Amino acid sequence: PGSSSLTAQDPGFRRDDAVCFDGVMIGREAYQNPYLLTEIERTVFENGNILPRKAVAQAMIPYIEKQAHLYDTPAKSITRHMIGLYHSQPGGRKWRRALSEQHSVGEALKMLPPADDVNEAA
């Protein structure tokens, strides 16, 4: 058997398809587009309780602050892994730039359009 990649551009697979697999390798797509995991959560595990991107980003702020306080962890050590959260979304380029330059989730959130303009699908 060969291997292939699951990406956000794929039509995806349905819950019924999941019974055919012991596992699925997602690879780089999970890092480049982490919100893809919410689509898997929604379709495979039938979980409709998915946080919007903004709520995920806001939830990271106390974590970043705690890591800085307890371990002197620079914010950029955490925010660099959040770059893809707004992959292919309105304001995504501004989000990436703000995180890369300022390493502040709060400042990056200010760069995004109003929540109504952001697509919460992976």
C-alpha cells in the first residue's frame, strides 16, 4: 500500500470512511493548517462543539503568559507554532506578519477582519 496526504483541499472523508483505517497520517498539513483538525473532529468524531479560531487564539494568551512567568519562555517560541491558525482566511497574511514581528497574539487578533468575515471551516 502507498501513502498519500490529507489536506484541506481534499473533499475529506466521512465518518463511514474512518472504519476502513487504523490511522491516518496528516503530516505537514496539521502544522500549516491546524484548524483542519476541527474538520476531522467534526466529521469523524461527530463533535459539533468546535471553538472558533479567535477563541483558540485568545485561550493561548494566558498560556503564553504563564510559560513566560514560570520558565522565561519567549512568546515567539509559542506563537511561531500558531502562524497557520488563520491559513487561507481573510486577514491571514496580517495575522502571520503580526505574530512573526510582534509575537503578540493580542496584537495579531487586531489585524483580523470582524468575526463575521472569517470562515470557521477548515
